[in-house]
Amino acid sequence: MNREHVIVVLAAMKREVAPFLGLIDGVKRSRESGCMVWHGRYKSVQVRVIATGMASSPPVDILQGCNAMLSTGFCGALQEELHAGDVVIANSVAYADKDLVRNILHPGSSTGLYDGSGVFDIHLDRSLLSGVQDFFYHEKSAVHGGRTVTCARVIRNSEEKHRIGSYFDALAVDMEDYGRLRIARQLQVPMWCLRAVLDEVEDSIPGPWSGVGPRKLSKLLGNIPPAQQSICRALTYLLHVVVSET
């Protein structure tokens, strides 16, 4: 492998990539352009891990010099077959601003079917997906490939998740991937999106709107460690694949 490759790993929060950070050698932490950044090496690969903050995109200046980007973090399931700790690798990422989200969720909405606008396609080689699936073969978590959607606000409960999932025919929802992809395309740098499911379709997201009780909150908190480990495992596999392809 080319030791000069630099791969950027993007996450909203340090918590999402904490286990992976523990595998990096020679880590140096700094604050750059308002983001926490960790520089180091995973085996033969130079990595730059950036915590952007929720619903935020990284400043372009701290992406300079990278050969590829991996966008990661937690996501919410939009389909029943996805469970906490499962990995989702996107082959396309759609975007829904607040107005579109409101129209989709309004009971009287006449938005119809998704027309395919506001979407980035990502080449997801079948062998790459099957390779990650084989890598997870002995794990409790499953690996899914398909469309995801970035929404401009939190998708709060099962009713909203079903509506968003049905409209976009999407597997999972996040708040960052679309914006990160837009920057990657501007920089002409390849980027892959991999996420781990934190909340399942029937789970409500804690907030002033939810009324989530201690039992349900405890369940969601219990989903964090398996989601973290799934992110870590997927990153360790994909880092080597990405370096060989760039």
C-alpha cells in the first residue's frame, strides 16, 4: 500500500468513532477550523479523523491533501429489517430540506413519489459490499447496501420514519452525508458513506417532543456500544479497500 495515501474519516461526534481512534498509532489531536481533528496512522494508512458536529459539514481547508473520504456515524433505521448495530453502506444519498420534510410528514401531503432530484449516486461495487458482509459474517450485526437520506431536521418517531423511508425508498436517515458528499464532489475526491444503526424504526428520538421514558432511553443508550463497534469494524475493512482503489 502507498504510505502517502491520506484518508479522511468524518463523524459528527467523537463518540461515534471512539473505538476506531483507539486503534490509531501516533495520534495527535488538534482543533482546526472549529473542528476536533485527530492525525495518525492505522497500519500503513495515514488517517485524519474529523469531528464536524451534528448536521455540519467540514471546512474545506482541513480536507486538503486527502485521497479519499469516509463519512460515518450513527443513523436511524427507516426499514423494519434494520436493527441496532447493523451497518448501512450507501449507494446513493438523497436530501430533504425542512420544507420537503414538512410536506412529506403532513397528513394531507400530495408530494407523490420521489422524483430523484437532490441525490448523489455513489459507486458501490458489489464485491466491496459482499466483502464487508463476509467480514461481519460471524457478528450479530448485518450489512445493508442501498439508498440513505440526509434530513435537515431530526426524524423523531416511528410514524415519521415510515413516511420518510417510504417516500425515498431509503434504508436509513442521517443529518450530514449529503453535505459532505457535496464537498467531496467539489474537491473531486471519492467518498463512501457507512453508518451504524442506533435507533430502530419503532424507537423515538429523545427530545422535548418525544416523552421518551427512562426505559426507552436506557435501550437507546445500550445501542451505542454495538453501533460504535460496527463503525470501527467497517472502517478497518474499508480503509484498506479504499487505499487500493484510489
